[in-house]
Amino acid sequence: MIKAEVGNIIEFKGGLRGIVEKVNENSVIVDLTYMENFRELDLEEKTVVNHKNYTIVQK
């Protein structure tokens, strides 16, 4: 399994995308404000995603 690094853009949970802000042992903390439709989705600004549950879109 390839783990994301700080600054990578990842995709998870059916198309949500965000920028990795911190890498933990089992997960990453992601800033969701990267998405153009962030305000429309009514989401929290940050979330935690397990390494098993995302793909790296851009390094």
C-alpha cells in the first residue's frame, strides 16, 4: 500500500477530494476546502481518512 504524503491530493468516499495536511500511522488528515463545490456539500473543513480508503490523485 502506498501512503500519501503531506501536500498530495487524494480521492475517497465516492469522489470527495482533499489535500493531505498530516500523515498518521493509520490515517491522514485531509483539508476538504480544496473542492470547488465544498460550500454546497455542507461538510466539515477537515476529515480523517484511513490509508485503505483513498487513492492518490496528484503528488
